Amino acid sequence: MSKKLKVALAGLGSRGKDTYALTAKLFPEKIEIVAIADIDPAKVEDVAREYNIPQKACFCSAEELIAQDKLADVMFITTQDKEHVRQAIPALRKGYHLLLEKPISPDLDECREIVKVANDCDRKVVVCHVLRYTPFYTKLKEVIDSGIIGDVVSVMAIENVGYWHQAHSFVRGNWRNSNTTSPMILQKCCHDMDLLLWLTGKTCKSVSSFGSTYLFKKENAPEGATKRCMDGCKAKANCSFDAEKIYITNEKTGVAKGNTKWPVDVLTLHPTVESITEAIQSGPYGRCVYYCDNNVVDHQVVNLNMTDGATISLTMCAFTATGSRYQKIMGTKGEIVADLTEKTIKVTPFGKETEVIDISKLSMDFSGHAGGDNRMVEEFIDMIAEDGEPTNAITSVDKSVESHYCAMAAEQSRLTDGVVVDLDTLRK
């Protein structure tokens, strides 16, 4: 039997507190949280109480935690994007294996540096590209690798962000401004870049991209709009992005409809109608989407030219009714249409009948990124406990950097009117 691992958790935001911490309850025989850190004392107190963490193992920052003598076998780093590497490198040198929230960093030099330090320290770093671990994409990879559609020649992929998710995370929220966080194509779509490279087994040669902030800017504010949604806004009734609709009355996301998880748990530690109302009256999530300090794009297209001549296109767009992903994979012997929302993979060899694979029959757990969150943590923990090497399915940092090169090349191209960027210039 593998040994039980001790975990130090740095960062108690939505991913750290509400996703990865919960795995200690799912796999109590495998992991135990023994130390925590966050800049919000209320979150530290809450998590300490829930997981029986002693006061001496509670810290006010990731840096304070890392400065201690090594307290655990592994560390989960789930802080903000620009903090990841400056926290990860000293943690590696302290001897921790790392589960590192994506993206690694918006800085290319930092991406290269963490790979070097992880190798020098002989420590394992797994980046949280959780979609690789889902039953859906695990099966899709198996189908592609079977050769049933021959060689993959072209892929058409779309990331439907969802109108309210864009407003929540990328207009009002933590990832709204690339000057303080990451470009959207990196923050949101390094998942997609990683998936597309892994699924096809190909390497990207060059990238071009276009995109902009089309809607969410002050010149597009409707007549009568106020700076805050609950300050007598005359456009409120017809505004899909109204904070009260998203966080209180929406059937799926609203606290008045029984939802106390994401996204409302980002606004307040213990969501109620009263606490959410107060949060949107005074906090950042109650601002009008047309009067925020956002600068990330709300739509972008990316073209990837692969080293073997294959091509991939990715569209990321905020203006969709739901958040979902879809891929059409075209090969020399057939095609695959994969719809994550519908949980179906349709395989059509040329000249033959279509086979529909119903992914809903392959698993009982589709919670947390379509079932990827818990499976990723378990695979990471098992690898460390058994002193194993990363498999092809595990998102080790040396593999993850390729998705970051693609995303950052796309942003570089977008900012230069679609100029083609050779990835070797970034790899070096």
C-alpha cells in the first residue's frame, strides 16, 4: 500500500479552498492537509477549522509557509498567476513536489526557469490542466490513438466561455486585466492548447491570431447605465450581465435558487442572499461590465501550424449561452466530432456508419471540470506516493510549457495584427 502523503496548501481561493482541499475528504487514506496559507485571515480560519489544522501550521502568505522548514511531502500552489513561479522555485528547493495551478506564468523566462529548477532539484511538478484527466478526453485520446480516422490532418476547436463567466472572471474578476494577471488566451485557453497538442500528439511550428475586446468597454454602455448595477441602473432590466441576475436570481448560478458554490462563493465566504447582496452593492463583482478596468479580449481566433503540416484552429468567445468545448477532428481515414457538453464522441470512418460513444456511461463522477479535478489530484498523489515517473497523460511541467508557448505566441501575434510567430523563437 502507498504511503499517506502530507499536503501543504498555499492559496485558499476558489481552486485551493473549494476544489483541491476537498480531495482530502475524498481520499483520506491517501492525503492529509497539514499546513495552509492565504492572505485572507477569514479563509485561513475557516479552512483550519474544517480540516483540523493547528494554529502553528497556519500562515498569512505562501511565502511565510515556504520559509518554514519543510512541513509536508507535497505543496499545492493555487495563488494568482504572477505569483506561481516565485513561490514554486523556493518550494522546490525546500524539497516539495508541486501541484501547480495553471498557468505556470505569463513570463516566458519564468516558464523556462521552473523546468530547469525542477530538474536540478529532482522534484516533480504537475500543472493543473485538469481536462486531460476527464473521462471525456481520456476516451477521445484513446479513439484518436487507435488510428480509426488515420493521421490527424486538421482540427477545428471552440472554447465557449459563456456570457456570465466572461463577466464574472474576465471583466469584473481576478483575471480581467493582463497587466496584473495573464492574457486571456493563456489564462483561459492554456487548457485548450494543452489538450490539442496532447490529443493529436503533434508539435506546433508557428502561430497567428486575431482578437479584441469587442463589447466590454465604456463606449458601449447602454443609455442609463450606472457605474454599479444596484445604483439605480436604468438599463438593468434588459442587461444580461446584471450582477443581481447572475449572482442572485439566475436558476443555475444564483444564491436565491440554492447555489452556494462557484461563482457566488468567490464573492463571500458563506453565500446567502443577504451577503451576496451586500457584496454586489459594494464590491468589485457589482460593477457595471462597461465601466471596469478590464483589458483582456472577449473573443480570439488562433491558427496553429504544426511541424508535420497539419493545422489546428481554436476559437475562444465570450458570447455564448453556456460554457462548453467542442472539437471536430479530421483525419485521412475519417472524422470525429467531440462535444463535451453533450458527453458524446461521434466517430465516422469514411464510407462507414457513425459510432456514437456516450461518455455519460463511462463514469459516475462528472463533478469539477467534467470529472477532471479529482482524478488529476489522485493521479498526482499516486505518482508521488509510489515514486513513479509521469506518464504521457500526466501534465508534467516540461510538457505544459509547450501549451504556454502556443498561447503566448498567439498573444504576441494578436498584438501585432496577426503576424506569424515561430515557436522556436519562444522556446529559445
